[in-house]
Amino acid sequence: MSRYRKASRFALTMGAGPLGALSVAALLLASPVLAQPAGMSIPAPFDESRGVYSFAGPLEAALPAVVRITTLGGSRGPSSETSRPREISGGSGVIIDAARGLIVTNQHVVDTGSVYRVELTDGRSFDATLIGADAATDVALLQISARGLMAVETVNSDTLRTGDLAFAVGYPLGLDQTLTMGVISGLGRSGVGDGVQDYIQTDAAVNSGNSGGPLLDSRGRLIGINTAILSGSPGGGNDGVAFAVPTRIMRFVVDQLLSNGEVIRGTTGAVVSSLSPSRAGDLGLGISRGAVVEDVMPGSPADRAGLRRSDVIVRFGERNVNAAGVVVSSVGIADPGTTFPLTYLRGEREYTTTVSVELPTDVDISAGAGRLQAYGASLRDQTREERASSGVAGVLVGAVAGGSDAAQAGLVAGDIIVRSGRNDVADAAALARLLRQGGTGRELTVVRAGQRETIRLPL
């Protein structure tokens, strides 16, 4: 069973991967496809003074910008000796603005901390201030006051292509700064959890401690922030597949945190999920890529755009939609008021429309006949067959919007809500009444894979 995990700690070794730096460089130079055009000078990764192939030159300028982050918080007891903050997590970060001392890392690196310590490559250590963090994208922004800082150059991640070289830098497994090399093995990846996801996938080795560290291109420029690993080993080690938040998303979050101290994002009112082959078969479609509209909030921009449940979005804005993450991330980093053209399938017919992104209303709960939208989750009554199969009475979670309150509380598609507070839940109408009462009604008991779990929605 493969599983996703956060990569909370990072490292600096050349030649990671099956080919190694020398082999990759040699292949690049020997490739007829990448042959040097006539009259054009292309620098080769060859150090003539040492007679070796190396990417050290362009990368060395970026390495001083990569920092170790230690998060401290809590205490073990009431005495002055034990009440000092203790280390609760660690990871990596990267300086993006030397003049202002701005450092990007992962939200899960700084989560639950009260003191943040930043260690530079020259041995200096500083306490940092948390400017803000965004759980939906797993991005956080720290600030230190220091002279002589070096910042990394940032490049637009939309220019990336599968097959580009990629270098991950950080402090993994308790080691000093470490660099690993691979290629970009995929773009627009999602489904690694509940959030605003449009990940860069790479086979550059990323391990515990790499979280928050930079993913660089072959010129040493920032293209993403390493955040998660897909691992099939019991201990969660690196298996060659890692994910990074692209700079396109990172820049939006940083700008919002600097302006507002938090990320203010809009919504279209549509809850979407990735189209699977089985779902495509149920809908009578001959495709397996797209985003299925699971529900539409009444009166929302999506409702006004004419979208309905079971429509399949195949193009959103200027991007083809291969999974729900394309739609979720596009909306998640769009300023309120932004309008997107989109193409969708309804049955065998193709339609086009436009949908706007608007600030969410104060109404978190919208109920209809046998269905309910609450806190970003699409809920509905079970069918007779579903209830017979599950063996429990309750309300089925159809889909959960990435980055929503429901997603961050831990609610997932397929959960069956059986209790709200101390009350049993028979249908969506009953759940809507209990949720509107607030208080203990927001503590939900769900059945997941035959086991009961407790989910607490935000107040």
C-alpha cells in the first residue's frame, strides 16, 4: 500500500537518481534532439578546470538561501526548567527576499509552534516571526531581521516541462544541507490530500526534513516548495516520487499573507472531484480525464453559469482539465471577481460557459431536497442500495472541496455521518437543522471503512 506523507526535513548530495549527474549530463550533450543550434552558444555543464561534468556553478549561488527551520512550542511541566519551549518539528525553508528577510516554508513545518528558529549556512541563527500560514496550500511565511542574506531567484513554474532537470535542497534525516537531483516527472498532480493542489512531481530524492525546502531548476532558480512524498515503504522513506508546490501558487499565497496576514480566496459554489474510469462508465463517457461536478450551491456563480450535478468540466480557463486539482487550484489562487471560460460535457454534448470567482457568503449551510452543502462538503441522503450496503443510517459525504473547512477538519468523500453532537442523523434535512444550531452539533460522528471516527467542524 502506498501512502502520502509530509516531507518534514531536507539534504545535499550530488548525483541522486538512477543515472547520476555525470550520466545525465553526458546524455544531454550527446542527444541529437538537444544538439546545439548553429550559431548559438549554449553553456554545457562541464567544468574545464577540473575536467568534470557539474551543475555546481549555477546551483552554488542558490544554496546560501536554503535554511534549516526548527519549530518549538509547548512545555513539559510547571517548573522554569521544563517550561521552556521544546522542539516539536523541523524542516527547511528558502529565502525569497533578502532585504526583508522573508522565508517560505511549509505550513506543516510551523504548525502548532510558538517559537521558530532559522539557521543559515554560515552558522548564524535567528528567531523568526510567523507572518502567516495557509493550510490549504501548505505554505507558510516567516521573517527574520538579519544582514548579509542571500535570496533565491524565482521563476514562473508555468514554464516547466516534464523532463526538465530538478534539484531538491534541504536538511533531511538530521543531516546538514543536502542536494539531490532528478527530473520533473509530472505536472498538475493532485489527490495527495485535501487542499489546493497543482503539484510538481519529481523523482529527486526527498526525505523527512526536506519539507519547505526549494525545488530548483538547472540554473539554480526556484520552481517549487517541496511538501510531500508518495512512499510505499513501511517507514515512509523516499521511493523516488515527491511533490512540490509550484511558484505560481506560492507567489499568490505570499502576496496574500503579506497584504492580509491570511489568504482570502473566493469560490464558484461548485464541488468537484476527479473523473475516474468507473465514474466515466456510469456517465456513459468515453474519456477518463476531467472534473465531475458533484454539487452546485443554489444561487452561486456556478449555478448562474448553468452547471449541474454530473457535468464534467474538461477545460477551465486556458488549461485542459485532467483532474479536479486543475479547477480547485485555479479557483484557489484567483482574486475574487476573476472570470473563467470553461467547457463541460453533459451526456454526449459539449457546452461552454463562463463562471466567476466570488467571495463566499456568510451562509455556510445550503440545503435542498435530500442534499446539503456545508463547510465545503457536498452531503446527501443514501440511496436504498447504499444504505443496505453500508448497514448504517446516515448522510453520505459525496465530495469535499479542497482547502475547505470540512476538508481541514478531516471529512472525506465516502464518510457516512451518523451523529451530530448527541443526536442521531437520519437524513440531510435533520443534519442541516443540527448544524445550524451550532454548539455540539458541529461535532460529527462518521463511519469510515466500518470504523467510527469523530470530526469537529469549525465554530
